[in-house]
Amino acid sequence: MSNYFANLRKPALLLAIALAALVLGGCSGQGAIGASSWPGLSMGAEQLYVAFDRAVYALDPATGVERWRFPVEADRALSFYAPPAETSGGLVIVGDYNNTVYALRAENGSEVWRFEEPQGRIIGGPAVSEKLALVPASDGTLYALDLESGAPRWSFQAEHALWAKPLVLENVVLLASLDHHLYVLDLANGTLKWDQDLSGALADTPTLAGDLLLLGTFDERLVALDAASGRERWSFQASGWVWGNPAVADDMAYFGDVEGNLYALRLPDGRQLWNIKPDGGVASTPVVYENTVYFVTEAGQVYARNSEDGTPRWQQTIAGKLLADPLLYGDTLLVASTESDNLVSALAADSGALRWTFKPVEK
């Protein structure tokens, strides 16, 4: 291991433990953290996906009823962590913690192909374009796979582990790395167009906000780059590692840090308008909807705050730790838990009332 985490301040205990487990697992190739990771939650066209522990589940987002799981029978050799990605052609691309990428049919979860060449664990979610699945791995490699066959088309090697889902914009791929760099690659062949060193590890997907790219760093900053050139426009100093990247609405950016702060900044200049300190670290990206910002903490709290001034709307307690990004489905907020019997909980966006929960039943 190199010293790319040197001089970074230690975050909340749970996050530090999870980080150490992931780094050691990704670098040594030994062991798997399994259920000590947190779930990967994502929405497709008509169903919710959650990847966790030994299975990928497809759920009805309105009711939480399980439609299918992969594999059908529990396999202790598998351990899923990365959020799945659904393609327009009806495939679900998902990687596991044992270095394999799968393409499944969205209608029933049956396997179409698999790719077993990565030398590192699949921690970050894949991104999909019209023809490619772009899969980051903890060996520092971005794999571009043919969507129809799973055959490799090109790859790009960063200096250190990749934990973030890539962002595809027209003909380029934006790739955040733990080596402190944002890489911008040609989508067709993976050649490097430009890169920017941001002085801290990058663990989440860049957020595009007009002509700005927003990235949280492990040197406790939120950085705004010019999307065309990579030139830094402004940066904001947080109190802890910025793990999840911002949600953006109405010229505002909302994000948290692992020391337990939520910030609201003006997009044009990065000026802080308000901040609050909830009861736990924030490792995920918030959601903004109808003048409300929703965010979750590792202490198991879901917060709904007025996006203009941060005043409370409602707060709900969910059993377990909340580290995965929350999602919005219509007027329902979806959150995934660890250390809880219920893997997914659905809350009414206007009140926080519980609508349904999903508890996996072992088969």
C-alpha cells in the first residue's frame, strides 16, 4: 500500500473500520468484508435493485415485494456491494466483491454473461452507455465491456483503487480515483484527455451542475471544477472527509461530511448559506425534492430539511446504520440499512411515515 491516505484526519469510527477493511481487501486480495459493507441501492426503469451480502434483489418499488434474486440459492462464495446498473436493453450489470462482473436479465435475474478477469474487487457501481458497461475495480482498472457479450473493449489503469461509479457525458467518461485524480477519458477507446489532481482521495461519482463538476475529497473539501477544462473554480473547506458527492437543485449544492455536518452552498461561488450538525456521520449523497433535502446518517436517522434554510420538516429513526445513498421513487424515499433485519425501508417523502420494509428471507 502507498501513502495516499497520509495526513488525512480520521473519520467516525465505523467509517474508519469500513474504509480499512475495503482498502486492505482491495490491495491484498484476501478475505471479504461481506455484510460489514453497506448495500448498493439503485433504480431501474420499473424496479428497485439492492446488492448486499450474498445476493442481488429486484424489488417492486411501490410495495417492496421481491420479484427475483441472483443467485436463486445462497452462495457463500459471493458477496455483493456495488449498486447495479440497468441498461436500456433490459440487462442489469453488477459486480461482486470476488472480482466478477455479471450481466443479468432485468425481467427475471437469469445470467446472460460474466466477466472474471478483474484483479481487484468491484466496489464502485458500473456505468452504462449505449454499447459499453464501464466497471471500476479496486485494482485501479476501469474495464470497458461490450454490453452484448461481456468481452473487454478497452481498459484504463489509474494509480490506485477505484471506488466510484464513472460518469458518462456524451463521448467522455469521468473517473474519480483514490489516487486523488479526476480522469477524463475518451469513451470510444479509453485514452486520457485530461486529468486533475485534487490533493485528496475521491470516493464518489462527480456531480455535474451546469458547467461545473463537483467532487468531495478526503482532504475535507468540496471542489468545483470547470467541466470543460478541469480548472478549479472554487473549493469549500468542510470539517471531515467528504465521501458522498452533492445533490444539486436551484443553484444550490447539498452535501455532508463524515464528522456529521450537512452543508448548503451557493453554486456560483461556493458560499455557505447554512449548515446543520445531525447525530452522526454523513457518507452518502442527499436527495433534493420539492424544496426539501433528505439525508441519512450512520446513526440510523433520516432527516428532511427545508432546502432554503435547513429548518426541520421531519425526522425518522431506522434500525441499523444508514451509509448507502437514499433514493426517491415518486413521493417515496428509499433507504438501505446495515446491522438491521430490514434491508430496505420506504418512507413517505412528505411525512416520513413508514410505507413498507424489505427483509430478505434466506433460501
